[in-house]
Amino acid sequence: MKVLILSGSNHGFDKSAPLIGDFLGAADDLDISLADSKDALTSSLDRFDVCVFGTGFTHAVRDGDGPVRWEAELSPAQEDALIGFVADGKGLVGVHGTAWNVGERAVSLLGGHANWHPPGSTFTVNIAAGDHPITDGVEDFEVEDEIYMSAWFPQIEILATAEWADKQHPLAWTKSHGAGRVFYTALGHGPDTFTRPNMQKLMTQGVRWAGGN
């Protein structure tokens, strides 16, 4: 299975992407490529079965002391290519900031989004669906990260949650999009998250599932 990890500085994903590439590359059935340029979405995406995307659809811009405004991280052609890639039967693994402050098309693709979270903390990731191929053999684990306050479609299948304010909030889920599959995890604010063995297993099995295996 050919996997493209699209790196980039937005949401600090460039610090996590090489680590993800290392542990995914240790799997005999995964052929990993790491790209830094969004141009890969329009030039070579069709060569892959899965895209791991963590740089997000928007980025924040502040002019001087003015308010923050949000600009598109992808060109219209790049966004079209990524959404079409999944709709045509390929896989997407979205990480953390991919679902942060996004528009209607991205929300429809991912199945949810967020624009607020409490301060980062150490918490337990609770596996909510242990019989799913992505969570098979994955145990609850502790991580220092952010718990996104996500809004989500009822069609998603929630795989993992964490507790904040006496409620469970989804941190990993799946959904279909056209003929393709999407696995999204809100975890991944920094590279330390991806050093946790159970997170590595969750990601590896998420990539395989998204790619149809």
C-alpha cells in the first residue's frame, strides 16, 4: 500500500510527520513517501492509496495588532484534488489540525470540526470501539495533548474518546466519503503523541483501514 504523508509547518505537523513516517515505514505492507509541498496533491496524489494529512485546510494570519483571520492553506485545485482522491475510492488519514476551523467542504469530507479546546493536559485516551480493525489490540493510553471540542456528523463511527468536564469527547472516528474512507484523529498536537506505542498502532491500523485493507 502506497502512503503519502503530506508535511508542512501549519499546526507544527512538520515536527510530527517524520516520526509518523518512521513507524509507518516499519510496517512491511506500507510504502511511505514524505512530501513537504502541497503541489503533491495535484502532481502525484493519484500514485498513492492513502494520504496522511495534518497541516489543515486553513491557517491563521494576524496583521499587526489586529484580529486573527483565517486563510486557505490549499489552493482550490489542491482542495479539489484531495477531496476527489477520497471520493474516487482512496483513503484519507486526517490528523489534529486538519479539522480545525475548516469550511463546509472539509467538514463534509472529515465528518466533524472544532474551533476551541481547553488548555493542553495529560489525559487518558479511551478506546470506545475495540472491535474495529483500527482499534484491534489498542489499549487505553495516556498522552499529553489537546482535547478538541468537536461538532460531528451522526454518521461517523467514534473509535476513541477522552473525558473533559465530565463528558466524553471524540478523538478518533471513521466515515465514508464517496467511494473512499476517512480516518480522523484529533490527537497530534505535538510529536510526543506519536511516540506512544498505542498511538502508533492506532495510526498504522488507521492507514491500512483507510486504504481498504
